[in-house]
Amino acid sequence: MQWAYLNYRVTLMLALALMSLASGCRWASSGQNSLGVRLYQEGRYAEALQQFQSAQTSDPSDPDAYYNLARTYHQLGVAQKNKAMTDQAEALYNQCLDLNANSPDCYRGLAVLLVETDRSDKAFTLLKNWAQANPQSADARVQLARLYEESGQDKIAEKYLDEALALNPTSAEAWAAKGQMREKQGELAQAVQNYYQSLSVNKMQPELAQRIAALNIRMAQNAITPVGTTNPATGTRTVQNPTTPTTPATPRY
């Protein structure tokens, strides 16, 4: 009994030590990733790479470190037309997906890289395979919709956005993408409404709030009642944050 108790205590202590070590690795990796992001946003890419590499070393199982490295090599490789860097980015995106098989950011980054390196067919195949393997994934359909919209195939893009919002009516990214398509089609009031829906789910989108403000000014100048304001002619107020859907890569660090 004493041996059994001793073995139990040793096992428990080892487990706690491993948990503490893993937690420490994640903490260090998170801090290094955060610093790297700030450097990246300042255009200090070489220093950002150093931080992301340190994060990868601190926690080799952290998919964010691989994504951040991939995104930086992607940026540099395309800007400098450096194939070695874009190849490195592609390998890192795939390593990220090995660690997180359903990472929207890694799928998006890899798909964009494939398009930018003249492999659009492979980009579509990549995202279609993801969607087929995950029939309940709204994220996969949002990314497919973005790719189709960027290739000028708006009807197919709308189909995938409808599917995404049917699966997840609270997808902030799907609502934002829907708004972008409405804006491009000149349906400004509907675009603003979709943007508001996205913000109601995720308020941490300052660029979207700025876009809404710009569109409201534009609509006011065109004598269209801005969403969320009162029409002086009728005294009525438009719906600002619809909660029921009518219809259904800055990179995250």
C-alpha cells in the first residue's frame, strides 16, 4: 500500500510539473507573439520574425506561432518576389493546419498565397475539401465565399455566405462579408445593416465601425436615411441592430 501511495504521489507530482511547464510555455509564447504582432504592424518584419521564432521555440505546439511566421514570410515573399520566402510561408501554413486542422486564418492565408502564386485552382480545391470534410463548419464556407467574391463570382459567393449563416447566424465574419458584397452592389443601407449585425456579435472591429460611419455620411449626402437615424420626413427610425438574419485576413494573431 505504501508503494502504491508513493507511486501515486510521484505520478501526480510529475503530472503537475508537466502542466506547469506547458502553462509556462504557452505564457511565454503568447507574450512573444503579442510583441511580434506589434512589430509586424509597425513594419519591422525582421524583428517580428525573431519574436515569432522565439514563440515557436517556447511552445512548438502553438499554431499561432506558425501562422504568424507564415504570414510574415508571406508578406515579405510577395513584396520581394522571393520564392524561397513564399515556399517557407506555404510550409508554415501547412504546419499550422497540422496543429489546428480547422484554423480559418491558416486556411485563408494559404489560399491567398496559392492565388498570388498562380495556383488559384489549388486554392479553391483546398477550401472545398475543408468544407466537404466539415459539413457543419460556417468558417469554411465564409472563406470559400471570400475567395469566390474576390474572383468575381458573386452569385456563388452569396450561396456560400447563405450556407454559412444558416449554420451559424452569429458569424461576425459572415455578416461582414455579406455587408461588403451589398456595398459593392450599391445596396448601401443593406450593407450598413449587415455591418451592424457583425458588430453586434463582435464589437472589436474598429475598421467596420469606421466603414459604417463613412457609409452613413455617404447615404446622407445622397438623401438616403442612414441606418440608426430618424427620418425627419416621417419621424420613423430604422432598425440599427437586426437580430434575425434576413439572408445569410488583417490576419489574426
